Amino acid sequence: MGLGTRSQELTQLGIERRTPPLPPLPQLSTDEKLKALLGLVTNLGGYATVFVAILLVLLSLWVGYDQYSLLSSWGRTEAEIENGEVYSDVLRNDTGTQTRPSPVFGFRCVVRFQASGGVYESQADIGYKKSVKTEMIDWYLRFPAGGHTAIAYDPANPDRVKLVEDFWTAYAAPLASLRYVAWLFLFGLPLVLISRALRRQQQRALDHDLEVKGYSSCVAGQDPPRPDYLGKVFTRLG
């Protein structure tokens, strides 16, 4: 029985094609390095700002829910405003070897009301502080001495009161935080969009430069390399 006469036997020859390695990426010019660095800083700044804004949103929602739970279990009544004041505190920010005081302002008023068969006087605070005094002056003008306003009080301890004239007053603290969130998103989201646009622009310019220099066609039959060159560029800025 001849080995060469059997049609059922097939001989397969495997040929492994070896492709030469890709040439190194071209060196970046100083202008390209600066543009890449600008894109990296913009990208990091935008995402960091958005991340902080998201954390602040969660904190504001938690504070708002806690306030809602508290006010839902407290009693409500009408109170007379005896006096109000814009007060100031000092926050100390440690900056290396120096400590710089930063003033912040708040608003509070003394109210007189009847609850649980007795008459009480207690101090109600708006619930947050700001470095801008004018906002607290606006609260002061909204609650003048001799006026009346709605309050919520703790039935177990009527000395604990909160101003609840309207939604904006009852939830002043979380709403103030959400205003900060709006500014952070207003600043952070454009940075993210700008950084993405810069990255795409730089990527197209680099792809064009590599194509002109024959990088993409240097190896016949080989799949083109992954086009995310800027990920490597950012590590080669030095």
C-alpha cells in the first residue's frame, strides 16, 4: 500500500508569517508637548470638578432628607420675631506655615411662640453660613423684628426651633449647597468637553503626521496599530 497513492491523506503545510516590529513613535515638538499638557490638565481639572460636584449633590440630598424627616415629626405654629442679627464666625485655613482667618456670616433670630400650653422664646438659625455677607442681610430683611413667621418646634424640647415660612427657608442649607453644585457643573462640564475636543484634535493631527511619515503602511498586511497614541504621549511629555 503506497503512501503516495491514498487520496484520503492530505498534507497541510503551515507557514508562519513574521512581521517586523513597528517603528517607534516620532518625537513630539515643544508646541505639541504644550498642547498635550494643556489637554491633560484640562481633562483632570474637569473630571475632578465634576467628581466634587457629584459628592456635594449626594451630601445635599442627605442633608435635605434628614431635614425633611426632622420637620415631619415636629409641630408647627406661628411665632413673633423679637429680633434678628447677622453674625460672623472665623474659619482658619491652614496654608503651610501660615494661618489665614476667613470670615463667614450667618443669620439668626429670636422668636416668641406658644406651644404645649406655655410661652417660649428660642433662637432660630437659618442653617448655613457664607463668606458673602449680603446674602445674610437679605435674610435679615425678610425676618424683621415685630413680624410673624411660621416655625417648626420639637415637641419634646420646644427650645429647638426652625424657620419654615416657605420651602426655600425650611431647606435653606441643602439648597445653598446645590447652588454650589450648579456652579461646579457649570465650570467642570465645559472643561470635560473642551478636553475631549482637544484630545480628538490632537489625535487627528498625530494620525495625519504618522500617515505622512509612512507609519501606518510600513508593514504590509499588518493590522494598523490602536490609534490611541495620546495615551502614550502624556507619559512622554518630559
